[in-house]
Amino acid sequence: MRAGDPTWQGWLIFASYLLACAICLWRAVRSKEQTRALFALLALSLLFLGLNKQLDLQTPFLRLGRIRSYRWNLRDHRRLLKLAFSVTILVTSSMFIFFVAKRAHGKGVLICIFGLIILLGHAMTRMMEFLRIIGGGIPHSRLLLIEFAAILVVIAGASIHALENRHASNE
């Protein structure tokens, strides 16, 4: 089993995650107090997703889960455990999006949230395929395209937010 996505597309997406993270950090530093935490959390999320893209950070946790399921005689319930794990991640992600959306101010932030929703949906799809909860029906090339487009949406939203703040400060 290889770690990450060592293709040129995988590295391009990784670089895009880092760029989006840097832009969101810049917005966190330069934004008004009400959106500072939002962009800092978004930057942290993008950094994690980017690192996970190449390091497969979930793999050690899944191996640990498999080892524990054998030790605790839960092997027969693995499908239910995988589903419970997926639902937990989905609920946690949804709560994060709700927190972000609750603090949203301006079109740029809303566009960032839209990109984040697409990224989290993509991550959930990949995780559920990886756990074999759902079949791998979506071709890998399309998933890469969706992931890349979602990152670009976040970058566009952060850039629009910068323009909105510049316009507001000039008035």
C-alpha cells in the first residue's frame, strides 16, 4: 500500500491546499476580529486536508481500529463500527461548518464555506470508499477534479473577502 497520491495531480492538489492555507492565514491576520478565528480554523483545516492528501494520516488510526476490533471480538460488527465512525466524522464536520457559517460576514466568507462543504463532502466520499462502506463508483480523476475545484472555490472566496475588506476600508 502506497502512502498519499504521488502523481503530479496529487502534488498539484497538495500545493493548492498549501496555497489556500496560506491565503486563509493571511486573511486571518488581516481580517476584522469577527472573521479572524473563522479564517484561522479554515487554514488549519486546509493544512490538515493537504497533509492527509500526501501522508494518509487516517491509516494508523484505521490499523489501530482493526487491531482493537480483533482484541475485543468486535470483528463481526466491523460494518456497524465503520458506519458509526463515518457518522461521527460527518456530525463533527457538520458542527464545524455550522460554527463557521454562524460567524459568516460577506460574500467571500460564504463562498469559502461553500468550498469547505464541497471539500468535506469529497473527504467523506473518499473515507467511505476507503472503509468500503460504499463502492468506488466515482472515477479517481473526477474526484481529483472535484477536490481541486473546491480548493479553488475557497481561494476565490478568501480573495473576494480581501477585496470586500479593502472596499469597506476605502469608504
